[in-house]
Amino acid sequence: MSGHDYDHLIGQLGYVTTRIGGPDTPGEVQVRFRGASEAFIAYGREAIDRGVQVLVVGRRPGRVVEVTAFDE
């Protein structure tokens, strides 16, 4: 899969499955991608607890995304 496919993750909503501890401590999120829910390593500027809905705001090489808490 090309890196360009992962660009489509930006703007997608997901939820935290493993707590994100802050900018230096990644967690894991589930995001709808290619018609299914898929797991990605995730970083956030702040800590985000398990179960919180997030918005993908960036990506890094591989299956790594940058997220922020999303409050409707």
C-alpha cells in the first residue's frame, strides 16, 4: 500500500483503544479505513484516555497517525 492511501485518514474519526500518554507516549486508535475498522499507533499533543473519540489530524510513516480529542 502506498503512503498516499494513508493520507485519506486525515479528517477521519476514531476512538482510543489504548490510552495515549502525551506527545512522547503513543497509544492505539481504531479508525474506519478502507471499509473496515483498523488499528493505528497514535500520538497526541496531550494525554487522551481510552474510549475517547478522536480526529485524525496528521500522519507519520507507517501505520502511525496524529490525533486530537474530538468533542462534537
